[in-house]
Amino acid sequence: MLSAKNSVIPAGYTIKKKFYILTIIFLLFSSVFSPMSIAETPKLGSHLTILNVTATPDPAVEGDTVRIYVTIQNIGSQNISAGQQIIITVKVDNEQSIAASLIDSFGLLKNQQRTENLTWIATLGSIQRRLLHVTVTYLGVVEAVADGEIRINERKTDLLFVSTPYISGMTTLGKPVTITAMVKNIGKNTTQNINVSLSIDRTLKQWHIKSGGLIKGESFGVSFSWTPLTFGVHIINLTIDPKQTITEELKTNNYYETTTSVIPWWNTSWHYRRIYDVSGTGNLSTTVNFTALLQSLQVFNKTFDNTTITVVRYYTNGTMALINKTWFNESSLFNNRTNARGTLSWMVPGPSLYGVYFDVIENRGTRSPMTETLNLTQSGSVQASVVSTQGWWPEFIHPFETYYPLNKMLLIQVYTTALAKNVTARFFWNGHAEFNLSLNTLNNLNWSNITQKLSKRGDWTVSVIGYDDAGYQTAPLTVSFYIGQPDLVVSALTAPDICYVGYNITIIAHIRAFNTTVEHVNVSLLINNLPVFPLKNLTIQKDENRTLQFSWRPLSKGKYNVSVRIYYPDSNPGNNKRWKWVTVEGVPDLGVVNISVAPTPVNEGNPVTITTRIINTGDGNATDYEVILFCEQNENNHTMYFWDDKNYTTVSLKKNEAKNINLTWAKTEYGKDSFHGEWAIGMQILNTTTTPDKHGENNTMALFHVLRVIPSERRPPVITNVNYPHSIEQGQAVLITAQVTDDSGIDSVKISIRTPNKTLVKGNMTAETNNQYKYQYMSTLLGSYSFWINATDQSPNHNKTTATGTFEITDDRTPPTISFYGEYPSVQLKNNEVEIRCITTDFSGIQSVKVTLHSPDNLLETHTMNNASHDSKYVYTQDYGIIGKYVYSITVEDNKGNKKTTDDKTFWITNDLDDTDNDGMPDTWEDRYGFNPYDPIDASQDADNDGITNLQEYKDGTNPAKKLSSPSEFFARLKENWVYLVASIIVFVMIVILARYGIRRRKQ
């Protein structure tokens, strides 16, 4: 054990001890004689309410962006300061998750209102109408709750490209590029075939058909291979449903179009070029900043070679020619590294694509200076547009297979269009970086290397990137393939269970390729394991659900094994085949024997049942044959056209079997007045290639004068109390209401609005209580509108009536809405920034927002506020060097010239944030004794008339509201705080004793 003599006192120990003692003494005494009181925590006195909740558009379509407007008001007794958070949340129906939220930290004055704007992506609920539950929270307390509502309609089928279609590699003459895209349905399910087409230069080249449609949320990929055969700029267009056979929510998202240039590289010694599309003949002069062009290619701080600019003309047949008359006239401030700007002129012998090749001195290559034609100027009718600015690129010398066996060692061979410094191939496995491979070269143009064994099964991608001496990096040249064996699957087989001798049937098979795209695939239809319909050299894209269709005509009755088989050596031969049994019957002969009707007559709108007897006298059983009921009123007596069908069913009859079939016309109609409710009745057995019949002449039968319908009431609905504004300003909604009644009930109330430009807008009026119907319409078009309300009742006759009206939309005369304005902070230090904020909206748009400032030195200034966020928020930020109170107001003007100016507000610039009016007395001290922290005059005043100013009383630590001499003040404080003083003395004595005791122990 160490003795006390050997213990070491750390350096500075004595100093630290004295510091702690003095600190404790200071804190104890300051609690007794503190001249300032401790500020209390402000009480929660601000309360909010929700005045209104609206949503637009209403109704909305699922997937649309819905704007939810929540108007709140401060109804409390205190202002809400800027920086304090008001949280607005929206939940939909009974869902627990928050659909939309917003945090407002702008503050809100007493009695002030503000409309908050939230957004929600509309989703479907169990019913069309969805409830919006809005909650407003302030300081952690829920202040207000309110509900709104909106109608959400299901989105129709809506097909679109999920992302921008991808074009692999550089488009080069004679070499194929792959164009891939992903198509998604974000609307209702569709069972229709989906056609995706590829057009090049407005000419259809290829198409892909996705059979069986697409359910909501499902995607499928398409891939096209295109080989450019001509030089120039080509337009690539991908279109979903080009013939527009599918009804969709939107058609504008069915298209993708881009351009690509197929232009060979002129010379391997030049590394960069700009392509111009030039028309006309003469001389072209254009200003070019080569420093900026280099920077756009990510080449920085290099020396532009202004002596070797070369202009090349491209012909459509692929040949190139040098332009021998060029001149680059450097600008007066020309600098090869920082400002390589000048006017480039060249002779244009004819319309064509022209390439301007340029380089930097740091790049390798042999570039000969061009002989310039001085003073070459613009002439002729020459016009030019920029196609693109490009750097050199790498190309694969040989194409890749879609897959390779495990442990394959690949030879990577690349050619660069210009002399490169180095080229690297990066390898990725299932999206993860695996290794890099540096390619070798002997001439800096041809690069190659052999990979290590690719031993991981999965998707591989090779990304080749090249660099030149100036640091230019090429765009990645990528190729993807699979390591391992593909897996081809017959995923489904569809064929009828029963067919008939001598009639073709269609067999549909779905083929899928897992792991990779597979080429040169053979697929065949087999009947009793014998091939009868081969399909050869198919390409099945990766994960594509390829639909194949076969046709077969059976020649004899019996039971047949129908199968589809894939012929390809893949990883799982067991799933390369599917089969099913198909029964081939002799051809039936169905005939309608008789027809009967009950009841007759029948009241309009009531059902009537027609019974028919059908017999099969043919050679085989009939399965699922369609029988159709027709009811017609034809001008020619005893004529049946079999065109007005009312119902149908299917029937199966064995050979020599007969059946009675009942079909009901559910809602009978009186029909044309000239027929007095009389209808002809007909039955038809439908013949198709899948349900053939030996003798078609006995498949129909008609009866006349057997069905009579008694007419229902013909009284139309009554439309009353049609209300609407006869004149309304642009940007405001027109609300049209009407009361519609009918004894049989109302089936529908529709409205048609004719706009000033003669277009017709149609909609459905919404049913409210007490037979009220409403429709809200908004338009920006000025002028006179007319409308028609068409009501239809629920009687069998669907009686109709119409009411009309007109209204006018006039120009916007309403000033802008200012939902908030304020400053942050309200008190700021000298030469520090104050931000003045304003939130304003107007239907016609905001023309300007200006703030007028009245500074302490009586200077009046007006400044334009900035709308950097491009929404409804405007700000003006400035630092101020003059101390004192600033008064400001904001004036907003809309695009129609309507103005609105706010009331005055103030902020303070000070040297001390605790002393707003900069009078030397802190705000909390002034509040404590009833002074005004925003009035500097009270510092020179004497509140208690004791001959000492308020400022001096603060400095002396005395009470400015109480006459006391300094000694009496001291004893008064001592009397009030004697307990703290005694405690301080006791603690001080104990600290001294303990300190002395510690020192004595160390000396021992």
C-alpha cells in the first residue's frame, strides 16, 4: 500500500479547488441578492379551430393528386409565434396510417385565419365516398378535429411506360442495338391483348403483343432489336396500343419518343465533336465556346487546341468529306484554358449533317493544323441547329450470347473510336460489384483481356469505361448475360375439352424463360405424342410470358392426348411439356321444336318467360351450345330478323336427347306505339366453329301475335327550384342545384353545359337530401354558358324531362388572398438577416409581391419579394445596420391588376436580443416592473420619482417602482432572503473546514 508521503498531488489541483469554492459561494449569494426574477414558463393560451375542409378535384380518380385545403383560425388569447409548430394530419376513413401531413411554423396571430394546402394520392375505398379526418395539433395537444369528404372513382385501364425506355450501347451503322421498356397497368384490369409497337422515322418496324391483358399493378417487359441501316438522325418511337382498341383513363402516357444519331467517327486522333444539322447553301457563321463544350463533357482545366478544328460533312450513304474553307476567329478575350470562345465559319456546299471536331493539346494523336480561309462570313440561306455534343466511345468487337455455362472465361474485346489512355471492364453479379478487369492494348485503339472463371450462377453485367489523357470518361458500354443454364417452362395449356370432327380448334400455350433470354427455341404441338404443328427458331425473352397459338382439325371421333413440348437443352427438362385429354365428337344436329309464352299479356317492366323445346338428332353429343331469345317489333308482318336479343343460356344435349329451355325477358317494354305493345318472339341456336351444327335451317323458330305488353305510366319527372349564379368571377365554382321529383323515383339526373367556344361538358348531378341535386362546375373561359338538366325516372318507360339555364363567367376582380405574412425573427441583432414571409394565392396568378419598409431613420423603401420555391410562399431577406423599430407592409398584385395591401407589422434591430428597444434594460426586467420593452424612452424616465432613472435603477439592482435608499434596499433584501444567507454561510464554513482538513492530511 502506498503511503501518503508518496502520493502525488495533480498539477492545478489547488487552483481547481479554489475555483469550485468561489463558484459555490457566488451561486449562493446571487440567489439572495439577484436583481432579476426568473421568467416563468408561458402558459398554453393559444387555441385553434378548423373552419373548413375541402378537397379538389371532386370527384377524383384513383392515382390522382388530390389537394386538401384546411382553413384554421387562432381563436385563443395569445399569438402563436413563428417557429412554433402547428401540425395538420389527414387520415382517410378508418385507416390508421396518415394519408397527408403538414407542419406550419409561420406563426398565427390572434383571430387570424390561414388555409393550409396538403396533398394526397387518391386511393379507392370500399365505397366511392371517402371521409377525410383532419386533426390539428399545437404544442403536443390536439386542438381541433374536423371531417371533409371526397368521391374517388376507380381508374380505368391505364397503360404506361414505368420508366424511360432504354437503348443499349451506341447506335452504329449495321450493328444491332436493343431497345427495352417496361409497361405497367395502373388502372382497372384488362383482358384485351396489349400491342406495343416500335417505329423508326415514323415507319412501323416491329411490334410485341401481350396476350391475356394485364391486371392492375402488373408489369411486363418488351425488347426490340433494331439495326440502323442508314446514317443520320433517327426518330425512335414506342407506342402502347397504337390502334387505340383499349379504353383507357389516359392516352397521353402511351408514347415515348427520342432521337439517336448514327454518325461514324471521323478520325481516331480527334476526341470530341459537335454535330450540326445544316440546311441551305452558302457560308455558316456561329459563335462557339469550346471551353464550355469541354466542360459539358467533364473536361476541365485543359488547353484547347484552336489550330486543329476540323469540319466534316456526312453523307447519307456513310461517306465523309472534309470542308476545306473554315475560319475560327478568336474573341478579344480568348484564352485556350479559360475562355476558348470565338466565331466558327465554314463553307456549306449543301444541306447535310456536319461535324465540328476539336481537341485539347494534352490528348495523344497526330492532328495537323488546318489552313484557314480568313474573313469567311455568313452568306446564303444557311440555317443550323445543334444535334449533340459528343466525345469518343468504345464498342464491343463481337456480340455476346444471352447466357454462358458455369466457370466460363470470357474474352472481352473492345475498339475505341479515338486513341484512349486506358479502358476498364467492370463486372457486376446480381447487381453487386465483383471485380474490375483492365484491358490491354498495343495501339490504344484495340483493347482486350480474358476474365477469370465466372463461377457464380446468376445475372452478370459488364460495364466498359474508357479514359483519355484529358480525363474524359466515356459513357458506360454495357452488356448483360446469364451464367448457368436457362429454364424454359410450358406454364399453361388451353384447349377445349370437347371438339367436333372436321372443325378446327385453337390450342394456346404459354412459354416462359427463366434466368435469361433464350434464342433458337423449337416448340411443337403433339397429338397422341406425334408432332403436327412445329414452331422453330423462336426467341423467348427473359421472364416473358410468351403466348403461342396452334391450330388442329380432328378427322375422327375419339379421345386424344393434346400436348405442347419445348425442344431445348435447359436446366429442367421436366417442365418442358404440358398435355390434356380432348374428346372429339361427331357433329350434332340441334333443332327448335316449339315455343310457348307465359304470362301474356304482361305489364310493362314485369318479366315474361318463354319456353322452347330443343332436340339433338345428330351424330354426336352437343356441349355448351348457346340458345338466344329475341323479341322484335318489325314493320314487315310475320318477319323475324333475330337482331334484338333479350337473354341467352347454354345447353348440352346428348345424341337423340330433347330438353325444355326457359329464357326470361326481365324488363319488358311497350315499344313503338304503332304496335300497341305486340312483340314477335324468336329462338336461335348459335352455330360457330367450336359449336357446329349439321343442319342450320332448323336452328331458329319464331312466333307472332303471342306476346302483348300493357304500357306503364308516361308522366315525366318534375324539375323545380333550379338555382345557380347568373354571373360569377373567373376562378370561382358555379354551383347548380335543382329539386327533382317523380312518383316512380328518379333514375338519373344529368347535366350538359355548352361553353362559349361551343364545346359540350357532360356530368351527373349528385343526389342530396329532400330530392335535391347539385353539380359544381369550374371553368377559366370567359363568356356566356348555357346548360340543360335532363332527369329520367325509374318507370319502365324511363320518362324524361329537361330544365335549362344560362350563366356568365366574368373577369377576375377579386384581390389576391394573403393567408399569412410575418417576419422571422421579430427581434434581430444588428447586421444580421431578417426574413419577411408572405403566403398568397390568386386564381389568375400572382404578378408581384412587394414589401414596403419604413426604417428608424424615416427612410421608405419598396422591395420585390422572391418566389424561389415556385409555390405560394414569397420571401424577402435582408440584413439591417440601423438599430430601432422597422415598420413594413406587403402589397400583392395578381395578373389581372387586382391589389391587396396588408396592415403594418414591425420588427426590431438591436445590439442585444434580450433588449429589444436597445435602451439598456433587458425585456424581462422591463416586463417585471411594468415598462414597455418596445419603447426606449422609458429608460430615461423615473418611475418612482426618487431622482434615479429607470436605467440607473437597473444598473444599481434596485426596485424602480419603490423609493428606497441604497442601505435600506440592502437590508430589505437581507430580511427577505435571510434563510438563503444563513445556509450560504454554513456551507461556506463547511467547505473551509474540509479544505483545511485535506491539506493537513497531505502534510502528514
